[in-house]
Amino acid sequence: MKMGETRATVRLHGERASEDIEMLVDTGALYTKISPSLARKLGIVPNEIIEVKLADGSIREAGLADARVEYGSSNRAIPVLVGAGDELLLGVTTLETLRLKVNPVTCTLEPVMPNLFMSSAELVVPTQLRL
């Protein structure tokens, strides 16, 4: 790991298989990005082609797919980009979905409590959703 780099191991689930994979946490990337070979192996099939802007400013096409990701006790549905290259990136949409943030001092992921800007009188949780 390089200085200032955060890496995390997550379990990624597709239709065919699941696998523990180490990813570079990229807070400048909106979506999590996986390689076409990993997508094929796990059975993650893009259902849309979108344009994405790379770090160098160039525009490319990538497949957008649905997958599930596990980290700690969380197991959530996420969008993933299937794009060229072998670098696996964990983007901010996944971090937010898993309620995680990057600690820049320790280069680790930490849980974060979501903010909800409304009065408590407005928030009603149905009893069937309470754990």
C-alpha cells in the first residue's frame, strides 16, 4: 500500500458466484469499478452502457451493472461499472451505501452515522421494520 492509499477487502456477489476481493478506495470515483474478467467470473452482467470521465479527462464507455457487496455486517445492493483494466475501485456510492467513510490518518474505513435533516416528530418507522 502506498502512502495515503486506502484498500479494503469486500465480498462481491454476482448471479453465478461471490468472491472476497481487495479494492482501492477511490473517493473521486462515483461508482465501484470491476474488470470484465471478474464480472464474467461472478456473473455480473451490465444492463446499460454509460459514458464515464477518467482521471485524465478522457471519456470512455463502460457497462453499468447491479451487484451486492458485503463489508462487515452490511450486505447491500450497489451499482458497479464494468470497465477496461484490472484495477478494482471502491467508489463513493458504495461507501455511502455501506455507511462508511475513509479515515485519512489511519487509511482505513470507518462506520459513519447517516444524517437525516428533519425533526424527529416527522420520522415514523413502521413497526414491521424495527429489528
